[in-house]
Amino acid sequence: LSQLSLIDLNYVSTTVPKMAFNYLLGNKSISFIGCGVQSFFFLTLGGAEALLLTCMAYDRYVAICFPLHYPTRMSKRACVLMIAGSWMMGAINSCAHTAYVLHIPYCRSRAINHFFCDVPAMVILACMNTWLYECTVFASTIFFL
């Protein structure tokens, strides 16, 4: 549960400070690199949270369905591996999406009408066919949810 709390705290921290800064100063822009960093952390934490919730569901499943096997199936090592795997898979997925979105050519302005850099909003601005990438995003979303 401590990992879930940490993820939730940081998840909010990826968008709210920039949103508050924009509101207070009236500046509604973000640098391209800043957008990439924000997108990376937003996707990493979102993916890690989904996978961590899956691990927690598995933990409860084992506790309810196999109570006598629980200490062996859910050892400290297994829990640490599940937590580390959640963080790693979230980071790998995020790195792939962020790298792709930052390297596609943009025809129009890079201005998006959102308060944070979101992958679908950035893909709309691309001047190339992104159908295959959109299918990849869809498959990735299904995997993480």
C-alpha cells in the first residue's frame, strides 16, 4: 500500500504544479522538453499504478483462494519482484511512447488545448500517418488495464 500511496502522490505532482503555475501567471505554454518529461512521468506512474493494482488483486486472490499456500506464494521476495516489475514495466512503456511522440514530425503548431501534455493530443498534431502507433497505444492500454 505504501507504493500505491507514493505513486498517487507523484501522479498528481506531474500535472498540478504546472497547471497552478499557468493559472497564476496566465502563461499557458510548456517547452517541448518539459512536455516530454511531463508525459514520461505521467505515463510511468499511470502504468505502474495499474500494474501495482493488478499485483494487489493477485495478492488478495491468493489470500482468499489459497490461504494455506499464501506464505510461500507471496513471500517477501515475490512482493518485491512484483513491485519492481510494476515500476519497470511502467517506465519501459512510458519511455517507448514518449520517445515516439517526441520524434514524430509536426506540421502544424505544437500548441495543444490541454493543461498537460497527453499523448493522444500530441499525436493529432503529427503530419504523418499515425494509425499503426494508435493501434499500439490501444494494445498497450489494454495490457495495462
